[in-house]
Amino acid sequence: MGDEYFLDEYFSLVCDDVPHDVVLTDPGVRVIDVARAVRRLTGLSLWHSRVLATRTPAVVLDGVPRGGAEAAVAALRDVGAAAEAREQPPPDFLRP
């Protein structure tokens, strides 16, 4: 009887949208343009965005929905950077 509650809870957690991280893997040659794109995406200052863009691989956004991650990757690629969206691993309590 008590196990049914846990099964329902597990099911609702598994069906939720999996959060993604946006990872900048290479800024390319137009570092200042990439820093401006990072600034628009994160709200950081231009200086902090430039530091983040030059220390790759760097997580630009953490735990965003898939659609937002794909849009951010497209924005970074438009300015010449190499970026990817990575699924976050499941929490420890969901692993067997």
C-alpha cells in the first residue's frame, strides 16, 4: 500500500523534462562576439562573459529546458563558437 505512492512519485519525476547544460567547447576566432553572445544569454558583465568564453570547456547555462538549450547553442554557433547541449545526469536516487 505504501509502495504505490513511491511508484507514482517515481513516474512523475521520470516524465518531467530533462534539464540540459549548454557547454561552450571552443570560442573560435571571434572571441569578443562570443563574449557578447554569452552576455546576452547569461546576463553577466562583458568582462565576466569574456573570461568564461576563453576558459573552455565552460558551462554557459545550467539546467535549462531542451528548447532553451538548443536556442542558446544556435546563438553561440551563429557567432562562430562551438557549443553543445548536454543532458544532465539523473539524480542519485533514480539510479539503480
